[in-house]
Amino acid sequence: MGLHVGGIHVETSSADAVITAIRDYWTKLGARVAVLDPLDFEPLKLEETGRLGFVVSKVIDGWVAIYDSQRYTADPALARALSSELATDVWFYEITGSTDHAYAKKYGAKEEVLRGEEDVLGIIGPLPHALLYYNQIRQSPDVLSDFTVLGFEGIPHRPQAKYTGPSPETKRSIARADDAQRLADDLDAEALIPLAKEHRVMWEVLKPKVERVDLRDARACAFVYKLADTLLAHDGHNRYVAEACLRSGDRARFEAAMTNLVDYQASLAARRAHELLQASEPDLAFAMFEQISRSSSAQPDVFNNALYALFKTDNQTDNHDLPPARLDALFARATEVGRANPPIFHNLACVLVKLGRLEAAIAAVAGAVTWGYEHLDKLRDDTDLGPLHGDPRFVAAFQPPESIELADIVVRSAKGERPIVTIAPVVLLSLFFEDRARAVNPIADLLARLAAELPADTFQHSMWGSHSISWSPIHKGKLARDCTKVRKVDQYSTALRWGSHDGEPLGWRVSVDLDANEGEVDLMFPLADAQDPDALAARLASYAQMVPFACGAAGYALGVYEDGPVVGPGTYAHGQLAGMRQRYLGLGASQQESEVKLWTPSKACSPGWLTFLGPALVSALGPNLEARLAPARATNLGNGLCVRAAAAPFIGLASAPRDLGALPAVARALAPVRIEIPAEAARLATIAALAVPPELALSPVVPPHRPLPRATKAKTSAASSARKKPPATAAKKAASTKKRGNG
């Protein structure tokens, strides 16, 4: 419920009588008619300013609407007084969306009380100017013409009343804040420190003042530095204090200010560091970036910008007394983050060359090549790497690797104090369907099969509903109840999740997304299940055979941390995943988790190690499909076609895509039904342009018109040499950034 509003409606034939009654009510209490424009009164400030504004409508259908500058509330005492004074019915109401509270009371000959949104809106909704906000009046001149505006000041303090003016203590607090403001304007830190314990002084005087001063001005910087210990006790000031301490040469206080920043504070500090970098103060920028980089939740642009700032500093050995071990730790973490964000390697190589660490710089160049840096031509010709250009190892570093380990394609982060895996390789089966009514029972059967086949403790957390906000522990009988619920679901859209971990892409996860008609089911497996590719292919095909799919794909994929509807601790993970998929052409992704369109109705989804085509797509692709798919292998499942592109699942590093097997042939064959989403279409075009190495071709295609018995495994050839090792855990969080710093 989003409403948060309060008001009064008076049943009357005279708006003037209502206005007079309101004026008499407040003047008898000791208030004065306001001289200032009531529409300029600060909202929700009655208890501080003693000012209260009203708007009173014309009579419409026998009713007058009243709203006041408290905006979200109304005054029941005034409503009662108006009913008594005018001898009429008066409705008072308040709806508070944040607490799901709705209340209305009618004062008059026969009082009535309503509770609950539906009942309150049933009475108030039809009344003239219902559910209007006081501050909307000025913004809507056509509405303002229907209202009379009046206001009062000097509202007295009434301890027991809902609507009251400022108390003596509030008045003293305001006076102290006024004194503090004069001291702040004079940059008198010593005199301000004793006043800073006052909440109003801290948040209404010091905080705005500290945020506005120019710390490049020596006097302003000294002002903030003198307040450092006072300000550090309050969140929200840390980055300003840190900069002032750094400019004042106080490294200890600087680090105290920058330690244990929560994510939003670290983000603001990184933004300030980038401003310093743009303002040609790289020493200060590097110190801030380096400190932020020590957090487990530091984002990739922090490392990229830290390296660029370090490269731009004049002093490459001192670095604000940074211990050499800290510098080495930064390089090590940047190397880990760079595996998922290869532009970092470019700046790292430049820094290492400037520090004289030529061998390490060559390793950084090789890292950029290995992990798919897009601008290798710029890297090769960069004059900042001049000392490397004559080294044969530099030339050799541009030779792409034959393969990479899945264990290295990982991203780690943190959620608060808890380390988390945000992106990691998994085995994924995604099936898309276009007839929801026909699919829900088979999907429920598939879920029941998984619950029966897997160990009892496989699924430990679940979410239900498209607006879920967190995972919940699974209790006994929950899986069976969820299967029943899937069969009965008739909402426009909903979602079900089962997981073996609390949101992390580790172990098993099941996702079912149901829209008005179409939908998707995803099964995520641990990588250990791919050690026997033939057994895995047969297992995935048997799962797909249970569902009336329109299309689907299976193989290695990128799983993403999922916490309710939020993917990853921030939306950076979406762009991160999209960038990684452009470099790892063989890795799929869940459409729901990645928030990237991988399928649209009547089109084929992005193909994978196994690609599933429903009858409609097989028909649309026409005759001789099996020949066009060669050298991939096609098998009829009875409810569609399963196309296997290689002996084992693959990664398909863009710089060394040999292990994609026959996937390029599959992509070419599916071109007539390729999805039209630009980013994904471009990725598929890249795959389709590749050649299929003859030695990686599978045996001839099995004609698609000979169905296999339901329990029979599809015949495949094993290639143990192509199998990938399962990963350890996941690596650092990062987001693609360009060389030479990025905000």
C-alpha cells in the first residue's frame, strides 16, 4: 500500500463557515493569523516552527475538503471541534502506507469508526478532492482555484495534543543551533566542539557546513581537521574528515576515517577520490582509492582508478608512507579482480613498468590477453610500456592460452560483514515455454522428481512470489507443498526459487518464472556434476523431456548471487555478467538472474552445449535441419529436438574459442530464428562467424524423426581431455572499466 495521507471532510453548504470555524479554533488556542504565505511553510515542521497552513476547498457535492501542512496526517481534535461548532458530520482519516495502517472516524450525531484500507477508501475515495497532499496545491494551479489558503503562527506548545507548537527545550535547541551556525560561518571549530553534542547542531549545522567547504582552502581544511574526532563519531562525515586529515598529513586519522565504511559511504568516498583525480591531485586520490580497495566489497572501478592514480603520482616509492606490503596486496587483489575485468591489467602493467617491475608487467600483459581485454592493439602500442617493447616475452604474452580454468572465472564480494560469491560458473539447464497452462503440471512433476532424486538436505532455502525479498529456510513438507502450489497458480506472474545456499550461485538452485502465458524453468547444478559429460547429457535430456519446451539450452553458465528480486549486492552485477558473457562465448546465463533477454516467444534462445528446439521451431527452420546443424549431433526427444555441440561442456574464451566444438554451426543454423535483442544478437553473430575445427566435430547427426524411448540415454562420445575441473570458490567482485580511470 503506497498511500501516506491524512485529511478532513466536512458535510456543509458553506465553505466560509468552515474557514471561520478553523480560524476561531486556532486563535482561541493562542495562535496568530500568519503574515507569510502558508504554502511556503516547511512541511512536517509544526513542532519546531509553530507554523501551520491549511487549504480549504469550495463546497462540492455538499462536502468541503481540508488539508494541512503536516501533509501526511490530520488533526482529530480539529475535526471534532468542527463537527460540534457546525453541527454536522465530519470525516477524519489517515492512511499510513509504511505500516499498512488505515483509520477513519466520523464525528457527528452518530459516530462511526472504520479500519483497513478497503473500508476507509470506500468512504473517503468518492468524496471531493479525496487523498490530496497539501504540497500538491501549489504545483497544480487549476486545483488551487478550488481552495482557500490560510495559515497560523505562534501555535502554542500543548504536551498532550497531537498538533502542538515547539516546547521550551525545542526552542532552546533551535537557539543553540542558531549560535552554532554563526560559529560555523566563522569556521570557529574550537567553540563548536562543545555544542556538537546537540543533535540539531550536528545534523543541521555541522553536516551541511562540512559538505560545503572547499578543503583545498587551508583555513577550511583546518576547520574540518579540528572537528575530526567529533565528526568521526557520526556516520556520513567520514570522507570529508578523511580528506582533511590526509591534506593535514595525519595518516592515522585518515585511515580511521576510511576504515569499515559501509557500502554507500565507500561509494561516496570513491566518487570524491575520482573528483580529486580529475582535479590533478592523484596522490590524494590514490590514498583514498587504495584504502577503499581493502574492503571486501570494493567494486572493480576502485582498483582501476587506484592503479591509474598511482601511475599519475610523482612519488612512486613513498605513496603517503604506504608500506610496500600494502602496495603488493593492492596488485594481488587487482590481478584477481582483473580476471573478470580485464581493463584493469592495462593500468596494472603501466604501473609496474613505472616501478621497474618489468617481469610482473609482462605477466599483467599476459593477463589482459588471457582474460579477453578488448583493446589489445592499444595495449601493444602503449608508449607507457615502451621498456617492454623490445623484450621477446612481451611479444609472446600476446599469444592467447589454449584454455583457462573454470575456478578462475569467479567474482567475490561482501554483503555487510558476510563474504559472498556474486558470480560463479555452474551447470545450467534453461527451458522456455509458451503455453503456461500446458506447462505447469509437467513442471510440478519435474520439481517433485528433483525433490525425490536428490538428498533430502539439498534444498535449504526458498522464495515464493515475484515480489519476494529474501530466502527462507525450507522446513519439512515445504517442497511437496510448493509442487502443489505450482499446479494451482493462476496469478499473472509469479516466481519460485529453491536453493542449496542463501542466494549464492553455489550448489543446486531451481527457478520457475511464470508470466501471463510463457515462462522459464532453470535448473542449476554444481560443477562436479559435469565430470561425466555423457551421463550429464542424458540426465539433462531426461529433464527436458518432461517439459513442453519451446526451446532451451544447457551447459556451463554464469550463476549470479540472488537476494529476492535483487541480483547481487548492487546492479553492477548485471553489467558485469553481460561483459563476461561477451568474453566467454560458451557460457550461458539464467535470463531471470542476468536480467538479459536470452529468449523471446517464437524465437530460439541462445544456444549452448545442449540446445533444445520445440516442434514449432523445428518446423520453422524447415527441411534438412539436421544437415545444417552438422557436425553437431541431433536427437529426437519426442517433444522436441536436442542438439549436442561438443563432447563436453565448454567455456569458449573469445581469444581462444576452440573448445566451442560445433556451436558455431548451431548458431548459423538457428540464424533465421535468432533473438533480436541487439547485445545478444551480436554475441551470436560472433559465434556464428567462427569455424568448427574438424577434430572437434561429433559423429554424424541422428535424424530427428526417430524418437528415443523415454528412459534411453542419448548416445554421445566422451572426450575426457575436454573436461573442465570444478572451481574452488569464487573470486573478487568487479565491473568492466576502461583504461585510464573511470568514474
